[in-house]
Amino acid sequence: MTGSTSTTGETDVTGASGFDPDRVKCVVWDLDGTLWDEIAVESPTDDLPVPRPAMLAAIDALAARGVLSSLASRSAPAVLDRLNAVPELRERFLAPQVSWQDKSESLRRIAEDLGIAVEALVLVDDSPYERAEVEALLPGVRTLDPQDVPALLSAFEGREITLESRERVRRYRTEETRRAEGERFQGTREEFLRWCEMRLTVGAAAARDVPRALELAARTHRLNSSGLSPERLRALAASEGHELYTARMTDRFGEYGIIGAALVDRGTPGTWSVPLLALSCRVAGRGAAAAFLFWLMGQAREAGAEEFRVTLRPTDANLEMRILLRQAGMRRTDATAGPQATTTPEPGGTARTTAAAAPATTARPAVLGRSLHGDLPTPPAWLHVSTRKDPEA
């Protein structure tokens, strides 16, 4: 869809306006004719073709802004073996796919391996046929000709780069190690999670945490309760009666960084209201979202609140968040803003492992609430949760 209007009504990056870089989590690069000029399988030696300097510079510039890169090439798998022998080149790419399968299937596998939505990918490919195949089977994926890469880079200029952005590629490489260890682990999933020694530290946000909280509001969809805009979040967080909380996570493999943000409104006596609860998709399935939510409930009760509420805007993407709120005993209240356009998921439902990168359909917001009297849900046994007392620590 290079230079065209997408199915969502947005113009492509070559049209500049309407392109939302917050939706781009990974750029997938073709090899022959894109990353380099030659055709690798036709090389008379085992040496790979020399990559185009401009493409390597673009990959590094995107990585500095927290955008991952991967590979999807319709070529002999042996080409990937040759790439693995060149560490300084291979380390730039996560979850590469080199085979004779369709490009659309390669992109699906990349998204699954990275734990992100297919719609969060951008494909750069010199072949109009390959771009058309992906556009037809994955209409939410943007495709670009290599000549459009400068326009892609320009969309990220002037945007604030957080510490998590600079560390994102390294942390996804660490995630590959976690996944490989999980596949080798002899035991149950819960036993593996215990072995990982995961720790969640939650507390009031420091000033330096605010940019990351804004980033989570903009870039997360799968574990995002309301889709509150970064601008609105910034304004509310600075207003009287509101407090912003963040959650950090570590395990035996290293730091995840700030993986969660929650805005709390204490304006109504006896009630803690949460206009936004957002967590990184990197921690999906590890209990962090539940632990953060339950910690907030506990803090609310300690502060004397009798009711806990969360604003929920159901989308095609946030089924996992909706199920979590339901399982935490939260139900729609009379404070719901307008009619709810979609039904609440049934208890015990399971969320898809990958969801849309942005809501294709969005219902009007609802307010879910529960009493803080009686027993509150507890975090998963494998996750240690602690409170950060000093926001500057």
C-alpha cells in the first residue's frame, strides 16, 4: 500500500499525514534487492552480499527509537545459517524468517515469536508482488518500497526517546533467551515461572517515569483498559486528586523496565477510580497485569476506600484486559458513561496470544467496579510484589 490510503482511512508514510509511529513495533526487511543488491543464493561463495549502508543505518536509527527489526525472505534456509555466522549483522534482527513460505506467513510467525500484533509490523520489500500478497492477506500491515524508508524514519523525528525505548531491542533479545529456556525447561509452566524469580515493584511514579507512562498509554493495546491518549493522561496526572503509579519487573534474566502504568483518581470520597491501566504486552501471560491490579486494590483499601473502579473501553484488541477485570470481580456500575456497545466476556474465557495493534472497532467506555470489603484477589504465587516507597528511588 505504498503511497496509498489504507483500509483504516490513514494515508501511508509516503503521504506523511495520518501515519502513527506508535503503531509500529517492528520493521520487517526483505533481503535480496532490499537489504542488499544481489541474490544471496546465487552467490558463488558462502559469503553474504554486502548490505546497503543506508539500510543498516536505518535499522540502527529505528533501534535507537525502540523499533525492532526482523527479516522475511523467500529464499533457501541456508541463507539464514550464513547470516548467523555474521554476528554483527545477525544481532540486528529478531525472530528472522528465511524460507520458501509466503511472506504473509513469515510475518505471522514473526509477530507470534515477538508476542506482538501482526498489525504492529511494517514490511519493507522491493517486490510489488510480495507487498501485494501481504496487503491482501494481512490488510492491517503497512508495506513499503525501500525508497520509502527515509519517509518512515522522518515519522519518528522529534519524538521523545525514553530509556525503555533505547533498551527495547536488547530486552527483546533477552526475551528470546527466556523463551528458549522455557522450551528446554523440564517441568510445568508454573514451575518455570517460579524458577524465573519474577519480581514486580510498584509505587508512585517519579518525574522521570512519566514519559514511559505516556508511551505505554500510546503503544499498548492488548493490556490497555481505556486507550486514554498520552496528552489526556499527562493533563490528568498533573491535576489535583490524581496520582500516577508505575510498575517495574525483573527476573533472573534481567530487567524488563517499567512495564505498567495506572492513573488513579481520588476525587470521589471513598472511591478509587482508574481512568487508565496499561501494561506492556511483553509481560502478558506472566501474572504481572493481575498483580498490578490487585496491588492497586490493596492500596485503595489501605487508604480507606470502599469501592474500586476502572474505566473500560472495549476494543477488538483488549479482550485479555476485559477478562482480567471480570475475573477480579469487577462488574459494570451505574457510573458507566453511555451505553456499552459490546458484551462483557464470559468468565473463564481465554484471550488470543496476539491481538490487533489498534482497535478496529471501539465501544463507548464503561465503568467497572467492585467493593473493597471482604477478601481481595491475590497475585500469582510465582510473582513477588513489593512497594516502592520513594518515587525517586
